[in-house]
Amino acid sequence: MLLTVKTKLITTKEQHDSLLKTMEKFNEACNFVSIFAFNTKVFGKIGIQKELYYEIREKYGLSAQMTVRAVGKVAESYKVDKKTLHDFDLHGATVYDQRILSYKSADTISILTLDGRIEVGIQYGEYRKLEANRVRGQADLIYIKGTFYLMIVVDLPDAEPIDSDGVLGVDLGIVNLAVTSDGKVYSGDKCTKVRKRYAKIKAVLQSVGTYSAKKHLKKISGRERRFKKDTNHCISKEIVNTAKDTNRSIALEDISGIKENVTVSKAVRESIGKWAFFELRNFIEYKSKLLGVLVVAVDPRNTSRACSVCGYTDKKNRKNQASFVCLECGHAENADFNAAKNIMLRAVVNLPNVLCLGN
């Protein structure tokens, strides 16, 4: 399984300054290339290199491979949008590959700068130490609040699947980010408050339109993204660990195409778009693979309308977002909890023929 791992670089002041100078020159070169590409409408990597390769090397002092990577970064960006001039932040990501970045040991890398190669210590987070032979493709050097990080793509082996004794159903949503068939509720109240607070701040800053306002807007957006990601990491980790500790698989609704096929209110569409709904789902899937927990997808039709006790299905069973009352047997409980139990029951009935996510 391919996974992007964020590693922290442990640098001396001299190494920090050298990396920063290299990053700034790299992105200056990217802006130079971008202006050329936009004005001449030459967006292909080969075409740009033919015209600018030697000029970039002489003007910005980049090595041969760094020049190639700068051209590649610009060419890649214009694949998405050719109508506007692309501007690259001086502290934007610097792209490295195996020719200008190598792994000396599990804790040390050799990385090229304008001052030559330097050996820098690296510090891992959740994934401890990585084997160099599992690193794939390019790596991005990023700069956050005075610290350098390396975003490495690695091929991690899936854990040996555990023998499941049951299924943990999980209903993902907006008001409640997740509810399990055990009755555990991960409320979205705090997330909604944070989203609304940031939305108000953004609206004010956008109306001002000054340079400092735009700078603050970018800072606010970064905070919101980090909050969302951290929240989703915590929820997904707890759900997957619960399933593993109880020898159960995880069942989720198969919601492919939800954005195109589901008609919902404007408020809900805004929540789905602004809250990292699919990110939480992806986190559950990849964390499960790492721990050997099977994740399965079940038919999502009527999971919120069917009674988890008698099976009677009617859209009137769901009184509102929070309440479920069966018109047939009178069973009443939280609507999301009822849906989570339906998801679990469908997985139990269909195993082992149920669709496995990611396979």
C-alpha cells in the first residue's frame, strides 16, 4: 500500500539556512519557468527544458537534476490549468528524487543543496522507521513554521488479516461524524462550530482584499485543514483499534458517487464539501490495512429507513435527523445508531461475499 509519510528533518542552523536558500532559489526558478511557459504557451516539460535548461542553471545555480525537477513541477501544475499564470511561493515545496536525495541509514538522509550535499537526521512519527527500499518516487521538502519536513511516499506491506469474530458497523455523517454499532458517537458539533467560525473570518478577510488579509486568510485555511485532519486521524484510529482489539471487521456504506447522485440541501452540501467526509473514510481504510482489519462495503440503500430490530422499511420511520421510530414495531433510538446497526447486519449476512474496499 502506497502511503505518504511526513518526516521531520533535524538540522543545524547552517543546514537549515542552506536548505532554505536552496528552496528559495528552486521556487524562484519555478516562477521564471512559469512566466516563460504562460507567455509562450509552451507547457510541456521537454519543450521548456530545450529552451531554458542552461539559462536556469546559470541564473539560479541549480544542479542538473534540480533544474529538471523545477521544470517538472511547473509543467505538472499547468496540466490542470493553462488559463492563468501560476505563481510559486518562495517557501513552496522543493521536489527531490533519488539522484539528489538518498537514505544513508534509517535515521539519516543525504540531501543536495546549493552548497553541496549535506547529511541530515530525520525523525518519524506514527510509522517509526522506514526501510529505504520501500521508498517510491519523488519526495517533497516542505517548510512549516521554521521547520523542514520531508513528505516521503512509501510502499508499506499490509498486515496479516485477523480472523474476524464479528463486524463493527460504522455510519459516517455530518451532524455526527461517525457512529458505531456499539453505540459510540463521534459528534460533529465542535467541528461544525469551528467550520462556521472560520467561514465568518474568511468572509471578512476576503471582503478586505489587502495583502495582509490574504496572508492571514491563507494562515486561517491552513489551521482549518490541520484541525480537520487531526480530528479525522483521532476518530479513525479509535475505530480501527476498537475493531482490532475485539477481532472484528469494519463495515461501511458503499457511497461511491454520492456527490453526483444524492440530492441534499444546500446546507448539507456545504458541510459535505467543507468537512473532510471522504478523508475520514480513507483514514479508516488505510489504518485498517496496516493493522490487518478487513473493511467491507455494503449496500447503502435504506440503512437510515430500515428498522434494525424488525427490518420494516419506510422513509417515515426517520422522524428527523436524530430520531428513528419504527412504524411497525415501535422500536425507537438514535437514527445514526440504528443505521450503524443496519450496516453491521448487512455485512454479517453477506460475508464472505461482501465487497472488500480497496480490492
